[in-house]
Amino acid sequence: MSSAIPVASRLKAWIIAACVLVLAGCSALRLAYNQAPDLVYWWLDGYFDFDGEQSTMARSALADWFAWHRANQLPEYAATLARARQQVLSDVTPEQVCRWWSELRERASIAYERGVPALAGIVRTLKPEQVAHVEKRYDKGDEDFRADFLQSTRAERLEASIKRTVSRAETLYGTLDDPQRALVAQAMAGSPFDPQIWLAERQARQREIVQTLRSLVANGADNGRTQAALRVFAAHASMSPRPAYRTYADRLTDYNCRFAAQLHNSTKPDQRQRAVERLKSWEDDLRALAAPRP
């Protein structure tokens, strides 16, 4: 599918990162997941510039959250992949694809909610200069976004979108043939995906987060108010408070579900078997990761 579906807010990302990592098709999934607490910590530190006490809090919170995620969420992901292995052998409908996407979002929401209390504790320790650091890091992230999605010409943007989509499809199905590549190219050319709209929404969420963090820090917000604010961030990441963007996002998601179903239904028996083997490999990795450790 296209990369057009909006990302969650940055404060939400340390929770969702593990979910994405599990289903991202990493060839060394076990190694990556075992390293995830450290990787996510350093990623977060790049935004918040933790002091010593905050570093200790963040590492402890991540260790606790990943222990919960490993024991409770990974078996569910493995079961999902087991079902997927059966379904990829048959044609699928756009509605089925959209249900898969909704299921992933629901699990990400559960995982995020699990981390809200610990995250609120860290947010309550932030200083004004750390909120300013978050804002600067957002600006850097927007520069990276422009480099990835806002190439100077429409032709270059289309080429990049096709390349991303083919790469993701081939992670599951193996090499696409020429008609399938042509299908991808046609779908990306007709996609309603607009990186300018996505960037505008992304920046609106960033402003909301920065303004809210400033207010929380300036007023010494209590735990209840801080947790409530974090839940608002998650709600707005799932459903924008801006009606025009909600309409755009719904249209884009419907388009992507139709395209994903069309591409899957174009695959040949050997490609579907490749997908079964790939899914089984990921499932085995997840079950091994979820098993009790000495």
C-alpha cells in the first residue's frame, strides 16, 4: 500500500514503534525487537533531550512496557499472522483489507494507552527548554519529510511513490512482474495522496502538541490533566479534529484498500506461497520472542 496513511503524533510514536516494528517485515525481527527498548529510547531522547533523572525514568518505563508488550501483544500478533497465512492464498476484498488496517490501529491504541501513565510522569518533569527542543526537532523532521515526499516535480514524487510501494509489496510477495509493476504505477498516478495536505496536518498536530506541552509545563499540570492531554493527542492522531482532513483521509484509506486488494488479487500462486512462507517466518519469530525467557 502507499505510504499515504498519516503517521501518529510523535508523542505517540514510542508506543506505536514496537507495533510497526513487529509488522514491518524486518529480516532480523528477533534482533530488532530485542534492541527496540534502546533504539526507542535514543529516538525519544533526540526529541526531549532527557536529563539524568528523566533518562532513568524513560528507560525504566520502556523496559516495563516492552515486557508487557512481549508477553501480551506478541502472541496476538502471531495469531493474526497465522490467520493471514490462510487468507493470502485466496483473493481478498477492499473491505477485508480495511478491516486489517483497523485491527492494527486498534491494537496500537491499546498499546499506547498502556504507556500513558508512565509517559505522563515523564511529561510532568519537562522543562521549558525541552519543549523548545521538541519544537526544533519537529522542524528537522519536517525537512526530512519534504526530502522524502515533496520532490521538486510531480514526476519525481510519482517515481518515489512507485518505488516505495513496489519495495513493500516485494517484501511480502517477492519480485513483481511487469504487469504488476504497471498496476502499481497506474494506482500511484491516480492516488488522492497529497503530501502537501499530509504535511499541513502533520504540522497542525505538532503545533497542538507543543502548545499543550508548554501549557502543561507552565501550569505544573497534575497527573490527571497530563494523562488527559496525552489521550487527546492519540485521539487526534486517529481522527483529525479538522473536517477537511478527515474527508481526505477517509477517501485515501478507501483508495488504498481497493488498491491493496487489486494488487493482491493479481498475484500468482508462487507469489502467494512466498507470502505464506514470509508470514510463517514472522509468526515463528513472534512466538519465539513471546516465549518466557530464562
